[in-house]
Amino acid sequence: MFHASALGKGFVHIYTGDGKGKTTAALGLCLRAAGHGLRCKIIQFVKGNPDYGERQFAHRLAPEIELVQYGTQEFIIPGKTSAESIALAAQGAADAEASIASGHYQVIVLDEITVAIGLNLVALERVLNMIKSKPHGVELVLTGRDAPMELVKEADLVTEMLQIKHYYVQEVPPRAGIEV
């Protein structure tokens, strides 16, 4: 195991695309990082489901991995966003800014942040400022579909999950332990 300061320069990752696996990849990175003694914080935007497997398990991984949700259980329809969803997203963005600046975490995941941007819950400029203000030793991971090109340009690593085939099109509902 190495000391957290051995991480050196932290990079900005984006996991985007229409395919499955963006959140899963970010969670896997946190698991690997925690195995090496790094502290991770996962901030989930537009997700507020207490039944999500990662939320149920995260408390077992504390203090190395912390997970918080800033969303409701409702499906957000563009242009019909509830006041509660707007307020939660603002709280999540404030938490993200504070966590990035805190020096407490070496890996921070902003899960579904690009979706929050697309729904006008979090301003793109605010996320760009988070990237620009990120301390040297913080690895920052952004996930979600339709990553804006402005974020892609600022990132050091961009992975696009491409859906080639998915059982969802056969109307298979999300399954506990696999999708939620």
C-alpha cells in the first residue's frame, strides 16, 4: 500500500455515452483507489433511490469510500423539474465544490453530473470551475450521458460507453444487483 500523496497529479476522467457501465466504472475506480489507501467520495446527482446497491453497500466501505445522493426517486422530465430536484442538485454541487477543495479526498466522483447539466440542474460553467479549481492531488471523475464538449476538452481521459446490444430494449426492467 502506498501513501495518498504518492498519487501525484490527479487527472480528470469522463465516462459518457449511451452504453451501460459509466457509474460501474467509476465505482470500480473507487474500489481500486480505496484498496491503496486513497479516500474517495461519490456524489450522485439525480439519484435518490435508497435501494441502489452501491448506496446500500457504501456504508461498509467507510471511511475510505463515502457515497451521498442528491436526487429524488422521481424520473425527471426535461422542463418539468420539481423544486426539490433543483434544490438537491444545488446542494450536491455545493458539496462537490467543498469536497474538491477540502483536501480530504483523493478521488471524487460526480456521478450523473452530465445529466444534471443537461437537465439545467447544475450550470456547465460551475462544473468547469470545479475542474479548474481542482487541487493537484485530486482525481476527478465525471459520469453521465451526453458529456458537453466543453467538459471533454478539459478532461485528461474520456471513455465513451457504446451500447451495441442491451436487453433493456426487450423491456427487461432494471434488476437489483445489476442495474440498481
